[in-house]
Amino acid sequence: MRQPQLTTERLLMVPLDDRHLELEVELDADPEVMRYLSGRARTRKEVAASHAERMARTGYWTAFTRSDGDFVGLMMLPPAPGPDPSVRELGYRLVRRHWRQGLASEASRALLAHAFGTAGQSRVIAQTMAVNAGSRGVMEKAGMRYVRTFFPAWDDPLPGSELGEVEYEMTREMWGYGQSNPRVQPEGVRE
């Protein structure tokens, strides 16, 4: 099944394609973009390997601004690890020039609408390091709720990993409630 192109007020998200490889190389070459993922810039060879894996799956989009076609980043909604095919994992990675403009939240809301309104998913999760305040803010602004903090074992832990990883979620019911009651805010963060 072919993935649809998605649009928001400011973004055009097109299904990931081989022609986007150089954009992914640009994105992952910035150590600040990769700070909470690998802690370092990735080589072209590493990015090419990840790109090939993504191309073999569904749930990846390349985002551009609608105003001028500038590359914004990689938006992700692949199947979540585990046996349940109705669960997806939300992710996003933006080039630094587009940070703090609300674009990750805007893209996340569009991906959630696609997951529940079009693709028939039951649940979407998102995970990040507990210290990644920016990513946690995106999850909350998209209407996701905090589920848990967990402590995976890492061979080469990143600074801040001792505080754990956090998981957020949105279920089909949460999304449907928000759609039918637009003035009601989604459930807040539980700590």
C-alpha cells in the first residue's frame, strides 16, 4: 500500500524516497540533531544503511515547508517494536534552522490524524530520553500523555541516560475524544 502525501498549514510531507538520501545525510551530520539518539553525527555510510532499512518499511516522510520547499526533516510513524501491528511509533527529526517553530508538533498532529483517521491504528507511542525536554514538549503539544519512565541497559550510555527513557501514548479513543470535543484538552501529563 502506497503512503499518502500529508499536508498541514505549513508543511508538505512526502513519502520517503531514495531521492531524499542526501537530505537525511545533511540531517544526521549535525551532532546537535543526533544528541539524544546517538550522541554524535552519523557518517554517510551509517545514514545510507538506515535509509535502506526505512525504504524497506512503511511510515516515513520527508517534510518540506509549503512556502518555499525548504527541507524541514524526517517524520516517522513506523510499526512499533512488538507483536501488535496496530501500534505505531511516532518520531521526528528536524534540521536546526527549523527548531522551536512548532513544526514538529504540527507534523506530529498530522501523523496522529493519519494513524487514527486513515490507517486504523489503535495506539501510537513515542519515546525519548527523559532529559530531552524539547521532544517531550512536542509529544505533549500533540496531545499525547505520559505513560512511564524506564531504564534500558545501554552498552555506551549517553549523558543523561541515567535519568531513563520516557514513553508517551495516544490511543484511538483519546484521539477520537479530542476530535469530537475540540475545546477539551487531551489528558495531561501524569508523573
